[in-house]
Amino acid sequence: MATLQQPQPSPDSAGPPPGGSAVRRRRRWGLLALWAAPLVVGGLLPSVVARTPLVAWGIRTAARWDGSVTVCRASLGWFSPVVLEGVELRDAQGQPFLELAGLASQKTLWQILSSFPAVGSFRLERPKLTLLVRRGGSNLEDLLAKHLTAERGPRRVAFALQIVDGSMRVVDVPSAQSWEIQKIEVTLDSSPGMVLPERLELAASVADAKQPGSLRVRFDQQPREAPSKAASSAVLDPGRTCGQLHLEAEAIPAAMLQQLAGRLVPELRLSGTLGSKLNLQWAGTDQVGADAELSVAALAFGSRQLGKDTVRLARGRVACRAVLQGGQLDVRQATLDCDFLKVSAVGSLDRLAASLSFNLKALGDALGRAIDRGGLDLAGDGWGTFHCGRSADQGFRAAGEIRVRNLRVASPWGNLSEPLAGLTVTGGWDPKARRGHVDAATLSGEALAVEAKKIVLAQAAGGPWELCGGRLVVGPNVRIELQPAARVAGEAGPRPLKTSSSPQVEPDPAIGQGALKFIAPVLAGTIGAEGTFSIELDDYRIPLAQPAKGEIAGRLLVQSLEVTPGPLVRELAQLLTQLEPVRFKPQSIIPFRMVGGRIYHEGIELRFSDLTIRTSGSVGLDQSLALVAQMPVPPKWIARMPVAASLGNLVLSIPITGTLRQPRLDRDELAKAGRQLLGQAARDLLKAEVGRQLDQLLTPPR
């Protein structure tokens, strides 16, 4: 009987042990979870970050912000736009800098990262910026400086920015003034490698209940030629772009720009309103065209140099149309129009022509609110022309001519009236040698004439500016007609004599009421004068920084001159028979010189009815006197003396000290002169008596 045997299974064909399938399932799920976990974490990471302080930390790090950052809500997702709400930046002192209602990106977070550097556009809703402006800077400039300092290479990010319904509060920290700029709308497109935006449009309004202001800006540029692939990563030089800029501003408060302009003019004070229009087009740096206009209204400004004084303009307008091409600037038209002056110019730096007209009364009124004119009043209407051009040595040559009709000058030291006065000047400037020169200048009129030749304004190496050289003539026949002040313009009170010197003659503001009284001190404080004279300067050197240390040499030529008694004549009156006007010697030449802060003169002959007094000596710029008056014995001293004839030949020398306002005769010298006079009189009388007796003894009787 056959036996049926079943085959034995091999070890390799053995089936899974009980429970093996479950292990394999767990292993499979574990591998799947290992692969899926990063994807899940990565997908949820933006949402997780949005709920942590990492968003604020990222803003603070990207902006290089030293203060605090607060974000009320953030929405981040790989496939949704980036959204931030309630963003606030405060500085290190806790002051608000920026408040942002909302920020939203056009692209999703995934698109921003995958398309970098083209990150797309961002929309900022209702941003509010607080700009704190101080002397020399602002909080916004501090923030931008960090980015500019850290920027090592060309900007590679392309983005667009849209600001909707923004506002800015501008605070002038030193003065505590503030202004609100509202309705700020900005559109900006920036491309990689361009220093400036490719396109910018801005519109804003300045809140003001009386006169709201506005600002509009449009700017766009593009490369003059398509950049090569190799050059696309480099910064595009603005000289290789072409574009245009249009700016229009109306009723902008000038005080809002006070700190910015104060960087050029220390301690500047501004008020009033400004307006501006600018159209600028360029194709590289070798072809630029500009059409600009700046207007001011109710402008007032002051500075450190003006002290507490303020210059005011009711209106003003400056306009210019110019083209720069191939390094040549061509001024098509430039105009200036303000309260007292109108100027129009055309040409280039090589050849420029200008015309002007002005009103001296309006000029005096404007300057009178800024500087102490010392009672000086001006009137008259003037016009003129001006031409300048570049010389062969790269210096400049200039010539000008001015005419003034109905010129009137009223001052505490006298009045001047000219139906028609003219001024012509020719000269030049050498920038390399820092040297200016007036070849010839002539001021002409019926009462006043000034002629100057070869006057030089120069600066020695490292030294002060000096006015020197040349020849200056005031004359030849300057006529003075001064009446007592009660007859002049209805004003009362004494008026000193007016000087007819030019600005070159007057070396220092300390001279005060006129240079002529320092040359001829008898003219100080006089209330009336009539005559003609001229002044010639042969040599002078005046440091502009310290005019009192200058040196001047010249002559006063008096054709005829009569003046009413001033302080010096009144002091001399005790030597005279009566107080009377004094006359200068006709056709007299009086040399004078200034050195060491004093003006020296020689040989002024003053003629009175009964004697002539000759003075020499000096007058300091501080008005101190060091004079000597030489005269014969005053007639009233010897009128009843029997030897009057012989004493009349004596010459007395009387020192005069004090000041121009309060001169003093030397009393000791007067007493000494009196004793000498008595002694001489006694000797002469004795001699005469002895002679008479001898004559009687020696004469034989008849």
C-alpha cells in the first residue's frame, strides 16, 4: 500500500509570523509622517510666525530701528498676500514716529520669495509720520543715514509702493512750531540698479485755516540705452539716464523749512509763504533744461548776522529758464521782481547781459526794518544795465551803468538832492589770485562827483581781505548846501554836516555821521554849511575785517566853504570877539592821512572876521581830539593896550583835547599864554617908554 507523503516547506518559503503585517503598517506610516511633518510645519510656519513677536522683530531688524515696533495683527500665508494691521514705530524716547493702519502686498508670500528681486507692489493705508526737525538733522534723516551707510552695492530689489491717505506732522523742535500735511498720495516704482526711483508721483496738502497749501511732484527716468546683461547688476549712473521732474508748490509755510535752510544760514528765522514751479528735463549730464520759478509772500527772515532785526518782503518772484548743453550754460531768461527791485538777465557765463530798475524809497523801507539806518532816508527811481563775461585767463570782466532820477538822500548829517545821478563801473575778478579790481568808476551829478581808478580788492595767502591801491577823487566841485534842520523836511533839531566821501573813504562804521568831520574837525556838529570841495586819495590799504587798522593818504581841496559854528568853534569862541560862522581859506589844500586808528591833518586855515586860526593834529576813530590851534593874539585881548600893534605879531599855540562833541581848550596853556602876553606887553611898554625918554634926552632943544 502506497504511502502519501506531504512535502515539507523550506525555511525560505515560511509565511510571516503572527502580527508581522501590523509592524509593516506602522513602519510605513512612520516614514510617511517623517516626510509629511516638514511640509506641514513649513506650510503652517507663516501662520505661526504671524502670531508671535517675530513679525515685529523682523520689521525692527529690516528697518534698523532702535525703538519699539508694535503690530496689532499679521496675516502670513504661502498662498495669500502679506497683510499687516495696526503697525506702530516709536523711537528710543517713546515718541511716535510712524503709525500705519494697514500694509498689504499684491503678491503672495510664495510669489514674493520665488520671484525675488521683483517683489511686487505694496499698499500702505493711512500712514501717519511724525517728523521731528532739529538744528542739523531730523529723525527721518537719522533712519535713512543708517541704510545709506550700510548700503555696500547696487540696489537689486524691484518694487512698487502706493501710499493712500497719508499724513505727516512736522515739528520744529527748537521753536515748538508744528504743521500738518494731509491727503498724502504717493505712487513709486523702483528698479534694480537705479539710484533714484524709476517713477514717483506725490500729492499732498498743507492744512491751514486761512491759506491751505499744496504740493505736487512727478518724476520719472529711464536708461538712455538698454543696459547690457553684464551691466545690469551695476548701479546705473544718473548721467546715463534721461527723464523729467515736475514740481509745483503753493502756499508752503516758510517756517516749515527754517531748520533745513538754517544749515546754510546759521540761526535763520523765517515766516511767510513760498510757492514754486519747476520743470526739469535731462538726457544725461551733458544736456539739461530747466524752467524754475520761486515766489514769496509776506516773507520775513532774520539771521545771526542781523541780530534781532528782520528783513521783510511783501512779495517776491524769481524765475529762470536755462539750458546746460556740452558744459555750456545758456540762460534763456532770468528775472527777479520784488518790492524794490526788478532784474532781467540773458546770456551765458561767458557773456551775460542784465538790466535792472529799482525804487530807493522801497529799498530803504525794506532795509530799515532790518538794519539801523541811523536816520538815513532814500528816494528816487533808478535803472541800469550790467554786462559780464569770462576773460582769457578764466577770470571775469564786468561793466555796469546806473542812473537815478530825482535822487534824494536825507540823513542826520545833511541832505542831498540830485535831479539825475549816474554811476559807471568797469572791473573784473581773478578767481585764481582771489583778486578783484575796479579799473574805473565814476559817480556823477550836479552836487556830487566821485571818480575812482585802479582800486584792488585782494587777499594775501592766508591773510585778510584788503582794499588798496588806485586813486579816488571826490569832486572836483562837490557842492554843500545845508540849512538848519528846522527848515529841512519839517524836522527840528541840529543836523551835523553831511560827508561827501565815497564808501572807500569811510573806513569804519565808528566814523558815524561822516568821514569829513575826521579830516576837518571844525565841521563836526555844524547845523549849516555851503560851499564846494573835493577829496583825492593817493594811497590806501584797508583790511575789510578790521577797517580801523587801515591806512589812507590824501588831500581835501576846498574851493570855498562856510559853516555855522559847531562844538569846536563854540569852544574857540572864548578867544573871539563874537560867535560867528567860519570860512575855510579859499582854494586851500589840506593833506590828511589815517594810520593807527587816527586821522591826521595839517594846515586847516579857519577865517573869522578878526583873526585866522590854523589847526593841525589828529582825530581818533573814537572821536578823541589831539589838536593844536595856532593863532595871533585875539584882538579883544589887547584892544585897549598901548602896545597892541606889537603884540598882534605874536603867535599863540593852544592844545585842544576832548572829543568832537565836547572839545576842550588846554586851560594851563591859555594861562601860560596870558602870562607870556603880559610879560611881553610889559617889556614892550617899558621899551617904548625908555625909547621915548632917550629920544627926548638925545634930541637937541630948538
